[in-house]
Amino acid sequence: MNWLMVIMAAVFVTALLVIVEIYRESKIFVTKIYDIESEAFRFEEPHNIVFVSDLHNHKYGKNNEQLLKAIKEQQPEFILVGGDIPVAKKGYELNTAINFIESLTKDYKVYYSNGNHEHRMRLYPEKYGDMYEVYTNAIKKAGVDYLLNETRSLSVEDVKVDIVGLEIGREFYKRFFHKILQKKDIVSLIGEKEKEAFTILLAHNPEYFKAYAQWGADLTLSGHVHGGVMRLPLLGGVISPGLKLFPKYDGGRKREHGKEMIISRGLGVHTIPIRLFNPAELVVLRLKPLK
């Protein structure tokens, strides 16, 4: 028996199966539901909120009809968007992202906070031209409540809920050597937390969960890491967009200092444009009283 031939055949089949799986995962997403329980909630019935992040111009069916259908099935009270819906790259079209957000606003109130892609477009018009203005003007016209280091207070039944959109600087996104976000940095951008409200913080980069919790966010919603691109048993996500191996905050639910963070694995891809054993996900938050 020619063992070299056997090994080569096994390698070829394995590579083929990996390619097929990567292609399959580029076409699908899963709906991930999290129960968010708090003493502040006094509802008789749960209230659903949908969180969307890191679409990166991806399409699930014509005009994202599959994704929109999945959102409608959850009957959300409102939609929270955590950024990176378009792609910050000169010459890239914006219509996919705009059309998706416009479709959401026809049926739901949408609260939108920037990711690092929107942030880049805003900071560097010499590179991206008028992409930021075109995009934000379009979604604001559609009715989006755009939170650029701002807070919106609303009531869910008789419970005060603050939605806070946090945009941190480029120095906190740099690869390899970046500044560490601290509570004082957050306060300088959005002020102190309102003590009487249940506060949901839209903070795109999950790496700074400790600071978000110290600031007082009851629930932080993040994305950015895309689930670690590829996921391995026991080890989790393999690499972040910042090229950090086995990032601690790669997806799912995390708890620190009595606070919670939900990290979306995102709905699209960028930087490393694949997914493996790591399907995209639509996040649903089900607000419930603490049992």
C-alpha cells in the first residue's frame, strides 16, 4: 500500500470538505436567543429585542429577505444595531446596508450605534469621500435613531430603559499595540450612568468589557470579533479581526462584576473573509423578571 497516496487523498478530501463547509456557512445564519433577567423587570410576559451587528453588506436572499423574515418572526419591541453594517472601503457600494436598515425602519424603531467601519468613514473623509454622509443621512431619513455617544431613554411597560451608543477612538482598535479603555474614558464620552435606569450599552468592541461593567452598564451588546472566524472544540474562536489569537471575548454571554455582556458572532465577514464551524447569528434578547 502506498501510504503517501493515502495521506495525500486524505488531505485532499479534508480540504474539500472544509471548502464546502466554508461555502455553506456563507449562506446561512442561526437565531440565538438569550434570556436577560433582572430585578428591574416586572413584566408578566417577556419582551423581545433583536440585536444586529457586523452585517458587512452581506445578503441572505434577495434584499436580505431571509434575515428580515427571521427578525419578524421574533416580534421584537425594537431593534438595536451594533455597527459595521456597511463596509468601510473606498468604492464599496452602500445600497445593501441602506436598503436593509430602511426595511427595518418600516416596521420597527431602530437604535443604531457605530462600529469601527462607520467610525473610520467618519474620521477619514480624505480616504472615504462622502460615504459616511451618504450612509448616515439615508438611514436617519428612514427614521433611525442614531446614537453617536448619546443616550435614549424609553419605557418598556413601566420600566425605564436607557439605550446608550458608545463610539470609542481608533487608538482602542489598533492591532498589537493599542490603548486600554478605562472607565474614565467612557465617562468622558457619554457621562455617568443613570442609576435609576436599566442600561443597555451598545459598545462594538467587546475587549473592554471590564471597563463597560465598571461604568455600570447592566447589559453590554458587542460584536466585532465575528466569533473568532473559525471555532475549535474547547478552544473557541481562533482569531479576531485585530489578529489576536484565541480572543477571550469571541461570542456568547459573559459575566463580570455582576454585569452581563452578549457578544454577537456577527452576520457577515470582513478582514478574514471566511467562517468555519462558526455560523453567523441573529441575536434575540428576551427581557424577563428575575426568578
